[in-house]
Amino acid sequence: MGLLCSRHQHSNKPDPENAQVQAAEIERRIERETIAEKHIQKLLLLGAGESGKSTIFKQIKLLFQMGFDEAELKTYTPVVHANVYQTIKLLIDASKEFALSETDSSKYSLSIHNKEIGDKLLEIGGRLDYPCLTKELSEDIEKLWKDPAIQETHARASELQLPDCANFFMEHLKRLSDVNYIPTKEDVLYARVRTTGVVEIQFSPVGENKKSGEVYRLFDVGGQRNERRKWIHLFEGVTAVIFCAAISDYDQMLYEDENKNRMLETKELFEWVLKQRCFERTSIMLFLNKFDIFEKKVHNVPLNTCEWFKDYQPVSSGKQEIEHAYEFVKKKFEELYYQCTAPDRVDRVFKIYRTTALDQKLVKKTFKLLDETLRRRNLVEAGLL
Ligand SMILES: Nc1nc2c(ncn2[C@@H]2O[C@H](COP(=O)(O)OP(=O)(O)OP(=O)(O)O)[C@@H](O)[C@H]2O)c(=O)[nH]1
Ligand SMILES: [Mg+2]
């Protein structure tokens, strides 16, 4: 449509014949664009805040588009540095709170020298504009990160609103503070920015030797509660909803509401999405995401900590337990799907994928499967299969 808008008139004299030709040309273009649009399949990333939607979105850009050039990578430097300052401030604040409220308060008290550094970092972390991460500042942050009181506080991360990228960035402070630092692809995937509004990208998944031919338009939205009112405007004509559920969140509370368990919020949100009339013929692709965090967590935090998983019975330790726990969660989502999907009213595809959005190979494989499923579905709908 941009082309149509950029047409200029060169004469002030009305020329009816020319105007008619132009009008016909405009008609034809609109028609061509409408036909082209019909072939583009709309995919909608939905899910609660921090479930990994934007990370999937970034992976699509890396996998099926040109990725990030140097200028774009550099735009992530302030984001990465902000994540570092936010992390350390959150940990210092929490250690102070624990030192006041817990009986074993000494466990959470910083050493005298680190207290001073802590005050300086709290001041920086409270600013609206963060400074660039210098070598000196990163050394200060590293000292605090290694302080036993901060490590004790970090052990209780699920009680805090600590971003998932905290560990990764804290372990790379030296590199992040280099004067010539340019964020890597991995840094970009780890970088946490809350999405506000809607962003979209058009892509075609690449097959083994050639393009698959399908063109998708993927929409990413903000998942936090105040962002969800914007979703509804995107619900028409959706081929598939990719619903991201962070399965490692079962012992965490919402960022927007510290009294609400994140998994229960996801359950209610998934129910709501499934019951939308607009989605009666929309394929539902459920990504059980953050499996990497989940597989580490299940050994330390019982799944039945979460109200929804109260009836979970662990079987053993080790790999077997991870699979058992994962299958249990998957079954819960499956049951929920069938409860919210009346068979006589709904005609749609439902698939569940185990994902770790940071794992590029896995995301690529998942999208290949998703593409295959949607193409098969199209053939069935066209009566060709
Ligand atoms: N370890 C791990 N981290 C992940 C995974 N998926 C996402 N993350 C991290 O989790 C954080 C939040 O991910 P986002 O993709 O920003 O979440 P979102 O769903 O877009 O969040 P909103 O924009 O608030 O709705 C980021 O720091 C990601 O790097 C995963 O599978 N494993
Ligand atoms: Mg996002």
C-alpha cells in the first residue's frame, strides 16, 4: 500500500482520462495485494509475560531472515547492561530484606567493604538512565555477585522477580564491559525486554534444499496483564496460535501480581484463548517452553508446590524423574485443552512441542514440524488429502 500512497500528481489540471487509468491501476493493485495477502498465513505468539515469545520471535529472525547486523546487535548493548544493573540491584535489595526479616540474618548480610559497593550500585540501579558498563563497575558487580550473602539470596531466586538471563550475564561481566563490546547472537537471545505493543515479521521456513513455499506472518505481543487488551485486535483470520507456556515457572509468582502463581495464570490464560470463538478453526500449537530450566528445577523444587500439580507423585531421581514430571505437565495441558474444546463445535489441530527458546536447532526443528502440520492441514481443507 506504501507504493500507492507515494504517488504524486505533477499537474494541477484535472485529466479525467488519466484519472480513470489511475483508478483502474489502483483497483488492480489492491486486487493483487489482496490475493497475495490470502496466501500469507497468520501466526500469533501468545502467552503470559516472560514465557519466551520474543525469544522465539528473535530466533525466527535469525533462522529464516537476515538475522541481526552489527548496528542492530549494538542496539542491544544498553539492554544487556540494564539487565546487569537490574539484576544486581534486585539481589542487593532482597539480601537487605532477608537480613531484616529472617532469623539467620547474618547469612544475608554483606561484608563491610561490599556494603559500600552495594550502596553505590543501588544508587546506579535506581537511576532512569544507566551508565555504560565500565571495567571498574563490572569488577564491583562481580565482587558483589561472589559475596556469600548475594549467593544465599540468589538461591531463593524463585521468590524474587529475577530475570532468567541473570546468571548468564553475571558470568560474562568481563566480556560485557569491554570497550569494544558488541553483543553476540546469544546475548541478544538472553537479553530481556518486556514487549509493549505488537511487532510482526514475515518469513518462509527454509526446507532442506529449497524454500517451503509457505509464507507466514508472525505477530509478537506483550504477555503481561496490561498488554493483553491489545491482543483481541489480532484475533481475526489467524492460521495458528503459538501459545508459549514457561513450564519452569510453577514455583514463581507473577511480576504484575506477587500473589498469583505464574503457572495458574498460564492455565487460566490458555483456557481463555481456547474458548475464543475466533479460534474455533485456528490450529493451536502449544510450546512447553523453558525446558532447560525445568529439567534442573524438578530435582530441587517438587512439582506439587504448584496448586495445579498437587496430585503429582514423583517416581525416582535422575533423568527418569524429569521425563515423568514433563509428561505429567504435558498431560495437564492436554486435559485442559479437551475440557475447553467442545468436539462438536470446534475443528482445529492441536500439537504440543517441548521447547527451549534459546536452543536454535530445536526451534528450527520445531518450526519445520509446525510448517509440515500446517501445510497438511491446508491440503485437507482444500480436499486434496
Ligand atoms: N533458559 C531459558 N531462558 C529463556 C527461554 N525462553 C526465554 N528465555 C528467557 O526468558 C526471558 C523472557 O523471555 P521473553 O522472550 O522476553 O518473554 P516474553 O514472553 O516475550 O515476555 P513479554 O514480552 O513480557 O510478554 C529472556 O531473558 C529470555 O532469554 C528458555 O527456553 N530457556
Ligand atoms: Mg516479549
